[in-house]
Amino acid sequence: MKAKLISSYELAPQVHHFLFSVPDVEQLHFKPGQFVSFNELLNGKKITRPYSIASLPDGNRFELCLNLVQEGIFSHFLFEMKPGDSVEMGAPLGFFVVRNPTKEAVFIATGTGIAPFRAMAPDYLSHPHAAQLTLLFGLRYENSIYYREEFEKFAAKHSNFRFWPTLSRPEPSWTGRTGHVQVHLLEAIGDRRDMDVFICGLKAMVDDVRAILKGLGFDRKQIIFEKYD
Ligand SMILES: Cc1cc2nc3c(=O)[nH]c(=O)nc-3n(C[C@H](O)[C@H](O)[C@H](O)COP(=O)(O)OP(=O)(O)OC[C@H]3O[C@@H](n4cnc5c(N)ncnc54)[C@H](O)[C@@H]3O)c2cc1C
């Protein structure tokens, strides 16, 4: 399959939101939270990179949230794409999907790790008996809280959804949470040990959060994660 870029825009410095379509199919089937793999011949080598879909199923369209990795290869290729350009793509895959929306859950993301949660949060909350969901989102600066307005509107609409951005480099004017996501983990889970915790982002954060949860007595099956590196 080929994915054709329709449009893209800047979410924050070095972070873009992309809208693609797959002209070969009428409907791109996937579960919210799954990823697509892009392949391209770059510098004479076939390179494959997975990307979490940051949108709900919508005909043959899908969205991505990507950051430009300075020393990387594929992210540069994607950031240089122009509307109408195509990239080779494999069918959506992955097990990082909502399991039981009637069970309380915490979603933890840093940076572009927010991508699958932009699809999984509405998926979870669309269940008529959805339990409480907390989205803990760690970033450096206030101006890079991607999708902030969207998640805030969502929290206003769903009383069982809490959106908790936390900044590691806040301006003095910021009155919200500060520090890394790890600092707010206990506040999010309280005394409960019967919830699912989904984690997405770079390895260092994911491993750290997993270790904290294991130390608190969480079972392996309750900790579901996607590592980007
Ligand atoms: C299941 C899965 C889903 C993914 N979804 C996304 C997504 O939705 N958005 C996204 O931007 N990336 C995502 N990634 C990462 C993506 O596949 C690439 O690794 C990334 O675009 C860098 O590719 P590159 O060729 O430019 O750099 P590479 O040469 O692959 O990587 C260079 C270095 O950058 C680090 N790195 C990898 N990904 C990131 C990142 N996102 N931010 C900062 N450093 C990184 C790696 O540790 C590596 O050392 C996902 C990875 C996996 C495994």
C-alpha cells in the first residue's frame, strides 16, 4: 500500500501533525492505538519505521504525530514530504489497544508518545460504561502541549476523563503540574491496584514507570507499553 500525504502542520518546534490517505483502499481497518510501518529506500538501504496512528478509523485517512530526530533518517524524509507525495506502508499492527474500558485506566505519555492515546482516549470513553481514565502527559514547555485544547474539551465533556499535562521546564506563569510523569504516578493511581496502566514514549521513561509500578505491586499484565526506541 501507499500512503499519500494530504497535509501537515506544526504542533510545536520540531513536532508535526500529518494527515495521510491510502488511495488503494476505501477503509483503512485498524484498532485505535495500533501503528503503521513505513518503508522507503533511503541512502541505498531499505528502511522501515513504525508510527502510531494518532486518529480514530476514518475511511482511508489516518493521522500521525511525529517529531524530527536530529540524528535520524526516516523522520527527516517524512518532514520533507510535500502534499501529494507518497510513502510505502504496511497494514496496521500492534497490541497497544484499549482492553477493558469498564476498568479504570491511566495513560502515560511523553512527547510524541501521545499519538496512540489521541485515538485510544476517545475509543475508551465511547464505551457506555467507561470507567475513569487519567491521561498523564509529560512535556518540557507549555507551548508544546500538543492537542491541549482537544484534550481539555474532552475532559470538560467527559466527567470520567482527567487530562494532566506536566511540564519539566515550566515558565514561572505555569500553575499546573510540574516535573516528570513519574512524580504524578501515585496521585493518578491512588490506593488502587486494580487498574490498567498504558505507557508510551522513549525507553528510559517507559522502563522507569514500569519499575515503579512493579514496586507498587502491579501485575505485569496490567502494565501495557509501547517503546519508541
Ligand atoms: C511501535 C512504534 C511506534 C512509534 N510511533 C511513533 C510516533 O507516533 N511518532 C514518532 O515521532 N515516532 C514514533 N516511533 C519512532 C519511529 O519509528 C522512529 O524511530 C523515529 O521516527 C526515528 O526514526 P529515524 O530514522 O529518524 O531515526 P533513527 O535512526 O531510527 O533513530 C535515531 C535515534 O532517535 C531515537 N528516537 C527514536 N524515536 C524517537 C522519537 N520519537 N523521539 C526522540 N528520539 C527518538 C532513537 O533512540 C535513536 O537512537 C515509533 C516507534 C515504534 C517502535
